[in-house]
Amino acid sequence: EVEARAQLRREASQLEAECLKISSELSAERSRAATHAERAGHLAQSELTAERKQQRLLVEQLEEEKEKVLFLEMEHRTLLEEGAKKMGQKAELGAVARQVDRLTRDRQDFLEAGQRRRAAAQAAQAAAATATAAFPSELPPGPS
């Protein structure tokens, strides 16, 4: 019986030692897990902060691009309006040019007709002068 008690005490001591060992291993494992979780939390927080910064930069870039699009759309509209205005002015200038050409042709025709009338009148006067010189008796007596 004494030996059985001694055996039980030895086994109890071994179990207590094993229990202490397991408890310290468990504490160390919990400590490592807490440290790992803390590192993972810091890493996740850093990644989240970086992701938020990236999203903020992308939002800013998107806003800038939207402003550029609006500006380019306004410029496009302005250019279209100017183009339409220039087309209208071109049409008006074309009409004026055609009218000037027509007036120039009319004026030239008028001047050429006047020159022909003067040439015909001069030819008639020259023919009359020639006829008078050739036949002076046929002329009625003029006032003297």
C-alpha cells in the first residue's frame, strides 16, 4: 500500500508536471496567436488605409476626367456653332460674290453696248460726213 501511494504520488506529480507543461504551451500558443492576430490586424488596417487612399485618388481622378469631358463637350458644341455660323457666312459671301459677278457682267454689257452705240453713231456721222462731202448739193441750205 505504501508503494501504491508512492506510485500514485509519482503519477500525480507526472500528471501535474504534464499539466503545467501543457498549460505553459497553451499560454505560449495563445500569446503567439494573439501576436499573429495583432500583426494581421495591423496589416489589414494598413491595407485598408492604402485601399481607401487608392479609392480616394481614383474618385479624384474620375472627377477630373468628368470635368475634362464637360469641357470638351462645351468646346465641341462651341466649334459646331462656330462651324455652322461660318457655313452661314460662307453661304452669304457666296451669294454676295454671285451678285457682284452678275452686277459686273451687267455693267460690262452696259458699257459694251454704250461703246457700240457710240461707235455706230460715229460711223453714222462719218458716213454722213462722207456723203455730204461727196454730194454737197443735196444738203438743204442752212441758215446763214
